[in-house]
Amino acid sequence: MNKLLNRTYNVRKKQKKICRIMKISFIISFICLFQLSATVYSQNGLFTIETNNTTMRELFHEIEQQSTFRFFYNDLLIDIDKEVSIDVSNKRIDELMDIMLANSGVTYRILDNRLIVVSPEALLQQLTITGVVTDTNGESLPGVTVAIKGTSQGTAADANGAFSIQVLNESAVLVFSYIGFNTQEITVGNRRTINVTLFESSQELEEVVVIGYGTVRKSDLAGSVSSVSNKQFRDQPVMK
């Protein structure tokens, strides 16, 4: 009886061992089939990737695991499970993305906070907005700051008050600011040319004085101070 029990026990033990080996073999095979064979994110921000028939979703996940980049995408707009094969060495993130998304109809944008927005090309095409900034007398205002609200992107008007800036979409808001004038915000909408008139701020003009090396408040100055209007300032001769 004891021999029969021992034989039964040994048979069951072998069966369990065989099942365990089969499970481990299946898992290893599965990992080998889908896993990236080599992915490295070095200290200087370069990627080395070698992979065959790996989905973009898996690649994005691997890049997130190996770096501080994060991806934002909509599964309904792009085929995130499309398989790609890549073999690159020491590539920057933009070079890697160019290779990964080549001929896919999908593009990307890397934002300042290291967020990578992935979307169909049509949705990420930048809009170029141009225009001229003047005062209430129609005089051009050189050096006006033109910024995209909520971002660190911006530009400055040239000597003729003209500017050109690229925005992501029609909902972008442009912020126009200039010393001595009220700040103005304008939503792009369906316009591609935006001419702006800034209005003088009497409060700022009273508080700010332009000096040879910057600006200070009148209250911080000692001695005699003379003021000139914006038009008088622009009409002053320039020494060459």
C-alpha cells in the first residue's frame, strides 16, 4: 500500500514539474517574441533600440520606462498597435521618433515638459500667424512681445512692428505686451493675419521711466526727471 502511495505521489510530482517547465518555456518564448531585444537610454539622452515587429504602444512604453519622456495619444485617431522594426544606435528622441513614425501618416510634437504628443499629421500642422502692431496713431511699435498664452513660446515685432509666429491650432491665444501699453490677448480663430492696436496705459507711463540702461520707477529716482511721449521718443535722432 505504501509503495502504491509513493508511486502515485512521485507521478503527480513529475506531472507538476513538467507543467511548471512548460509554463516557464511558454513565458520565455512569449517574451522573446515581443520584447525589445535591446533598449538603452544613456546619460546623454541617446537611445539604442533593436527590435522586430514590436507595436508602437510597446515602444512608447519602453521609452517611458527608460527615460523622463511621456507620451500622449488617442487610440481612436492613430493605429497605436501597428508593428514596427527598428535598429538604431545613439539616436536623439526626435531622430528616433522620425524613424519610428516614417510613412505612417502620424507625426509628433515634443513639448517643454518632455511630453510627446502623437497625432495624425493633419492635426499637428502648425498655423503661421502674421500681423503688424501699432499704437492708436497708427505708428508701428517695434519690439512688442508676442507670446502664446500658457506656453514659453513667443517672438518680438521687428523694427516695423511686424511679427510672425506659429501656433498649434486655432484655439491658441496670442498675448501682446509692451512697456507703457495695456497688454492685449487675442484668440487666433480662423484668422491668419492679425493686426493689433495697443492702447497706452497712463498708469504705467506714470510709474515707469526709461533710462540709459533700463527702466525704473519714478519713486525710486532722486533728482529731476523729464518725461517724453512715445511719439517724441521715436522721433529722436539716432546717433551713428
